[in-house]
Amino acid sequence: MAPFDEVIQRFWKQGHVPGETYGVDPPLTHDAISDAERKLGVRLPPDYLALLRVQNGGRVSEDFDGFVVDPPGPRGEPYVGLVDMDGLGAAGQPTRVQRSEDRHDPDYGPPEGLVLIGSPDAGHQFLALDYRECGPDGEPSVVWTDTELVSNFPLAPTFRAFVEGLRPLAGIPGALPTEEELDALTPRSWPARLLRRLGR
């Protein structure tokens, strides 16, 4: 595992298509941080802010797009994949990072007390900072929450520990489909389109 300071310099995917800035917000400023913390009602972890100072959201490098889950998650998954991470936006503008309370539904939604910092599937699963035990001024743990299962499970005790635990998804056994499994998918199915777009 690479140390935190090394990971954050290589965390974001490089070599975008010219002109493509999907999910990348303007460079992070003190005003944007203050604005986001006021809207979210929490103090964001310094290590999380250090990562966003390198780049304010966007796609994650394939060197750091997987995290091994031990014990496995509620569906038996031994890993989670990280496609992108949300930025904090600019001061006075909306941010994609949001409180779980803003999406909360007692029957279908993440529990209250989380700050949602990324979603690989546009709204059913989230990477989140968990403030339920530490309170709004404490050091949150990192959890994975699945709204379809109405469950969440811990990934790391701190954001730094989460980042230092990231590794290439392609190197995690069973994380990516084999060529035979890809060929079995219909060309128009969303998993096939997604995996082929990712070049896998």
C-alpha cells in the first residue's frame, strides 16, 4: 500500500479526452470549503480536503479504483469499486456532495448522519463519511451504503486509512469479468456498455 501523500498526487485519472472535465469542479478555495461545511453541517476531514486540493472531484485513476472489503459486504462482495468522487463545487454554487438527510427515505435511502462523497451507479450506492459516532466536529469513518439493501458497511476508520487501502480494481480477484463473461452479456446491456467504455 502506498502512503497517503503519494496516493493523493496520483489519485485522479489523467489523460482525459481533450476538453472533457466530467465531474471536475473549479480549484478548491477556502470560501468553497467554508460554504460546503456550512451546508453540510460538519467539519470535513483535513485529509479529504487535501485530496480535493489536488483536484476538486472527477474520475479516479485505475491505480486506486478498488477497495478490498473484509469481511465481505451484505451481498458477499469482497470489494467495492470507485469510478469517481464528487468535488465540493465553488463558493455560492451547489455541490454534488450532500448530507444523507437530503436523500433520506425511511424505507429506501441511506441512514441519517452520512456525508455522501461519491456514487458509482447514480444514486443506489454511495461512498460516505460517517459522522454518526464522532459527531459533526469529529473524525468520520468511511462507509459504503447500499440503498437497495437499506444497509451500509464500514470500509475504514478514517479517510486517510481508506485512501491508503485503495488498489487497482483489476488486481482484485473476481472484481472484473472475464472475456467469456463479457461475451455472454448482450452488447446493449448497461454492464457491457459500461465495462467496454472503461476499456475493460
